[in-house]
Amino acid sequence: MKKKTVVTLILFGSFTLFLLVWQHLQAVWVGYELQSLLEAMERQRNLNAYLQLELQRLHSPLRIEQVARGKLGLVSVTQGTVIELDPLPLTYAYKN
């Protein structure tokens, strides 16, 4: 073989080997990135589940009543504490 052909084959082989190594490294990097994204997605799902439970707890009528009585000092309506007023006539309500 000619010296030029051998040098060309060595350069082509080296370039091919470089591309194969680069491709493998890229595949490994993509795998790590995918794993990282899957873990982040799982954390977001767990956070979402926690927040859904917290939302249900906050909307609980029992909790709302406890806050109303304990923190706000509200009491239940007893007979005679509610005074019903006659509604305003519609014509008066729309004059403003």
C-alpha cells in the first residue's frame, strides 16, 4: 500500500473512532439528563398530591368552623339574633 493510503485510512479510522466515542458520551449524558428529569417530575407529582390534600383540608367544613370559633371568636346564630329587613324596592336600588 502507498503511504498516502495508509495515512488516509488511519485518519478515517481515528475520525470514526472519535465519532463513536462522542456518540456514546452523548447517549450517556442524555440518559443522565432523562433520569434527572424523571426525578424532578416525580417530585412535582408528590408536591401536587400534598397540595391537593392540603387544599381538601383547608376547605373542610369542620376546620372552617374551628377557625371561625377559635381564632375569630364567632358564635352560632341563636334565635332572635338575626334581624330580617324588608328588601328595598327595585326602583330605589337602581337610582344610584
